[in-house]
Amino acid sequence: MTYVYILQSIENPERHYVGATSDLRARLQKHNAGEVSHTSKYLPWIIKTYLAFADEERAFAFEKYLKSASGRAFAKKRL
């Protein structure tokens, strides 16, 4: 299973991060430990939304979509 997730900063709720992983709990711990350079400035993080995909290729395609302008608009409105 591959998870596509959206994190939200607790200190800066307007800040979000989109990623994909096969171990969601471990990945969240890495984000909150400051081990991910893109998220280390806005600690701590909570999981806002996640989706599970059986197909890894589809998961990464959806992650890429969520990082696009139309994907960000979709996520803001629907997720």
C-alpha cells in the first residue's frame, strides 16, 4: 500500500505539504523530527488527509497532481 498524504502545520495552518510513502506513521515522525528539509521550518505537523493506493504508480501520479496548481485547488476545495 502506498499513501498519498497532506500535512498541515499546527503553528502555521495555512502551510501544507503533500507527499507519498509506504509507512505513513514513520514518515510523519520524520517530518516532526525535522529530518525533512522542506517541512522543518513549520513544525509540528498533523495529517490533514491521506489516501491509500494499492498501485504505487497511481499513488505517485496523484501526488504529482496534488502538487500542481489545479491539484492544490482540488485539495483545498475537496480534501
